[in-house]
Amino acid sequence: MAIAEKMNSQMRLVLYDGEDLETGKSIYKTKSFNNVKTSANADQLYAIAQAFAPLQERRLHKVERNDSFEIQKEA
């Protein structure tokens, strides 16, 4: 049986940057924060994102979390 150990975590703010004049589709920019504590839960990350949002030039659209795992065979 295999086990997965969380190695890294990243929080990404997805910011609304307007609409494309030709297609009318929304344009988004991202701001990434690396080395997030792997033990941080969703509420904690959301609170941090809400604190950072007013410091951005663009409006916060959503918050994403990317985790990296190392998968090994169980000893």
C-alpha cells in the first residue's frame, strides 16, 4: 500500500483584470505565495487572502491552493 506525505503548499490569488474587448471574456491575473504551511486549513488561507485582497490593484475573484505530495510505498 502507498502513502502520501504533503511536501509543499502554495496559495494563489486569482484577480479579475477586466474583459477582453474583442471576445468579451473575463481576464484574470494570479499572485502566488509559496512555502505556505502545509498544516494551514482552508479557513486560515481564506483569512490571509482576505487580508491581502485590499492591497492588490485588482479585485479578488477566487483563492486557490496547490499542494504537492510525495508518494511512497508504505514500510
